[in-house]
Amino acid sequence: MTELLLSAGRGPVECAWSLARLLSRLEGEAARRGLRTARIEAVSGDRAGTYRSVLVRITGAGAEAFAAGWTGTLCWQAPSPYRTGRGRKNWYVTARPCRTDVAVTPLREADVEFVPCRTGGPGGQHRNKASTAVRATHRPSGRTVVVHTERHLSLNRRLAIDLLRRQLAEDDAAARRAGETARWRIHDDLVRGDPVRVERP
């Protein structure tokens, strides 16, 4: 499985029109090769039947190689349907690989290493002499927390698990935001000229 983001960038309405034609061409070629396509997200253009951007998921044997053949600057070569007499016939779209399936980091207690430790500070003689604090390390991610809130080791272990779970969830959310930012940058990366594919009606 692979995903491609097709974008008309900041181009004129003809680019959004061209994106719809190129998308149809891509889907048809994929079907002939026995691949499946699905439009995951689509942003419509100003005119009916046009798109500013479309995120396409391609699945099946050879999906990555197929997507690679459609990655880069694409050109739809045809006269403008909106402005008659306009000399320009080359309309550019960009297509870039894009991942939206950011994994959720699981937290299993078996993946957490607990080390009892001592800690100073308020709490009386019991806290200073007994190893009631705990250092917990989530081995797959390397995240480590130290908890000494409670005077009992078992309670601090439970709090450490909760704290690790929150931190891993924050890491996953940050990864999702970074992915969304990268996707938006694609819209500004359209390079006009030197296309990897030129398609015509």
C-alpha cells in the first residue's frame, strides 16, 4: 500500500481541472494493472469537477512501483476549457508520496522496566530509607520517568505507567501534526516544467 498526494498548488483554475483529468488517468491505469485506488481526501476546486488536491491510496502487488511512476511534476497538455484563445496548453500538477497512517504506540506493561530507587525531599524517614520511588523505562521508545509522589512502591509504579502512557500519546500527536505540516508543504513545492509524465486527452 502507498499513498500519493496530488496537488494543483497555487496554480490557476486550469491546474485544478488538469488534476481531475490526471487523477482519472492514474486510476484507470492502476485498474488495468490490477491495483485498487481509493480517494482518501479531496479538496474541490472553484469549478465543478475540479480538485485543488486529492489524496489517493493505492493497494495491491506493485503499488509502490506504480506510484513511483506517477511521482513528481505531472503535465496535462490541452487548451484551457475556461479561457478560449489562450496560448498556454501545459498545466502542471505535483504528486508526492504521503503517509497518513501514523501508528499509535502501544504501551504494554511487559515492555516497561521498573527500577526501585530512593529519593530525597519531604516525606519523613520512611521515604529516605526505603526505595519507594520508581524509575520506569518504556524500552521500545526509550521514554523514562521517575515517580516518587506516593510512599508506596506499587502506587508509584501505577502512576509511572499512567505518565508514560500520556507521554507516548503526546509523541503520537506530535508525529501526526508533523505529517500534516509536511503534507501542506507539498502544495508549495510544485515545480513547473520538466515533468515526469505528460498526458493528453
